[in-house]
Amino acid sequence: MVHYIPHQAVIREQAETTKMRIVYDCSSRANTQTPSLNDCLETGPPLQRLLFDILLRNRMRKHWVTGDIHKAFLQIRVHEQDLDAQRVLWYDNLTDRNIAEYRFTRVIFGATSSPYILGATPQKHIKGYNETFTVTAQALLEDTYVDEIQGGGDVEEDAATFKEEASNIMSEGGFNLHKWHSNVEQIKFS
């Protein structure tokens, strides 16, 4: 089935990094008889841990570090056979109003299945590190909320180790971490 997804720009002048985002309406319908894209997608079970539990565990750490998965949804590829479900129409030239048709190759924010896909994809990747980076892998699996990660421990080196290992684990899966924050002064935030 082919779906054309309506979209519009949302501009946030005060944002530090992304001033403009495109918002997609995957719940829109061509008419009352046709299903929306979201009507056709399986939502999947919730994979997110309870936010309260995550925050509480982080408060129990004497030294902590947090980070963000850079453009998390856009790091996950859509299977070739599913590309027609995520089409958009775009002006390739505003003066002439020529319309171009594009298909998304990445998971978009706004589809009902996107949160599940964002949870399941990194989880599958991280589980491959359970034996080599046990503490960091466990923290990534238990203390990640959507695209926010956190870890640390009782000594400053625990937070630095988490940052380094988490960066390596996630980058090997195609996920780059940024927007680092910590209560440890020695951690470099590059």
C-alpha cells in the first residue's frame, strides 16, 4: 500500500541545535474510507522502562553521566519493501512549484511503530555486548529512555568508563551520542 504523508515545518528559534523540524502526520487519511498509515502499522509492545525507576537509579549513583542519541529515529533504516509506505510530496522548486516525490529510507517520528522500532533496534545491538561490557550494557538496556542514556557509579572513573564504552557500543551500531552532561568535572564532552 502506498501512503503520502502530510508534513509541515515547526520552527523553534530558541532551540540550541535544531531550529526547524519537519512534523509528519501519519494519522491523516486520503478520505474517510481509506486507512491512515498508522492504521496499517503494528504498534508493538512498550519497551521503555518506567521513567521514575530510571531517574531513581541515576540518583543512587554518586557519579553520573547522561547523553543523547543524535537524531535517533533517523539512524534506523527502513526495509526496502516498506519504502512505499513512507512517501512525501515536496516542491523541488518553489518558484515553478514543481512537485517531487520522495520515499523515506529511515524511520520517521510520527509513525505509530516508530517508538517500538527505536527501542528494539538499539536493544538488539546492545545485547551483543553483555559479556564484554557487562555494566555499561546493563545500564544502556535498563536506563535508556527513548533516546536519552545514563550511567555511572560510585567512583568518578565509573562515569568516565560508561561514557567511553557507551560511545563505542552505540557508534558500532550506527548511533552517535552527544549532548553529554555529568557531575564529574574530568569528563571531556566532545
